[in-house]
Amino acid sequence: MTSGSDHRAERSATGWFLLGMKGIFSPPALILTTAFFGFAGLCREAGISWEESAFMTAVVWALPAKIILLGAITAGTSLPAAAFAVALSSLRMTPMVVALMPELRGPKTRTPTLLFLSHFVAITAWVFAMERMDEVPRDKRTAFFAGFAVTLTTLNTIIVAVVYNLMGELPALATGALAFLTPVYFFSSLYGSARDVSGKLALFCGMAALPPAHFLSPGSELLVAGIGGGIVAYGAGRILKARRGAA
């Protein structure tokens, strides 16, 4: 009888690519896809054309960076300033790329292949790959990752273009609901990735602090609410940990 490891070794690079493609039906990938429905709505409301919206999706890819770029465009920010803001946002991907690329490198993997695949590294693709990479033969890992990440990017680029054009035919309530999917995605992703109670409390404390922060410091409410809510959440988390340790 052939073992599971033998089956994995016998599967071709194309087979691993197709297996990676199946990953777009995983819950994280589906949640990300719904968020791009909302992104299409934001682009339409901002007056960005559907061609520009699709191009932005394919080239920038990381959703937070695109939201920052969209905000800079609507605010009339200069191109160098917008590029700098997006670059700062994308710096958070550097540790992910540094951690993932050695895992993807096989005995015959070329550097240009890794450079190309690094473009598709974002939270969803990184988590998907790191959770499954040990089950993939090292010489097939680039094919597996490409199957998931390239397919996910291509699918969402098409979705943004299609949804953008369909939104003109949708009722205002449906359009607003689609746009609301983006903050829902960010909230659920941040909550799900929080490793301790302090991180989860910070989300709720930050939201609770936003109204008073807006009253006290209009224009800087996000910064004030973030710092204030984070401090309260950190203190509450320490107290809860101390009580659990004493119990």
C-alpha cells in the first residue's frame, strides 16, 4: 500500500498548483473575497474608475494599503505622500516575506521566482501557506503557494471589476451593505489574530473610546482613541491574567 507521503511525493507540480487553487474555498480566503466586494463599493463612491480599481487590486494587493491609497486620493494628497503612506503600511509585510521565502525555496528554486511570489504575500496567503507548508514537498512548494496566492489575487481583481460595474444597478441599501463588508473583514481578522485577551479587549476599548475622543479632539480622534483604548485594554488584560494566575 502506498503511504500518504509517497502520494505527496508522486504528485506533479501542476497537481500541487491545483491543490493550492482549492484553498480559495477556505474560510479565510472567502472572508477576504467578501471584503473586496466592499472595496469595490468604496472605489465607486470615491469616483475611481473600475479600471483603476482593478489595477490597484492587482498591483497593490494588500487591502489595508489600498484603503490608505484610496483615502489619500480622495483627500487630494500628493503622489509622493500617498506612495510614502502606502510604503509604510506595506512594511508590515516584510517579516512575513522574510519568514516565508526560506520555506518556499527548494533545491532548484530561482530567485526571480521568489521575488515574483513575494508580491502575493499578505496576511491571508501567509497564514494559509505557513499552516500547510510542512505537508508539501520542498521542490513543489512554490507551485502550491502560487496556486493559492496568484489565483486569489486574480479572482479578487476580477471581482472588483465586476462588482464595481454591477453596483450601479443595485439599491442603495445593498451598495452600503457591500461597502460595510470591508470594516467587518478588518475587525474579524484583527480579533481572530489576537493572541491574548489584551489584543481582543483593545478592539472594543478603542471603539468605545472613539465617541469621547471625537468630542475632545476632533480630527485626531483615531489616534487618541487608539492610544487610550490600548492603554485601558493593556491594564485590564494584566489584571485578568493576575487573577487567573492567583485562582
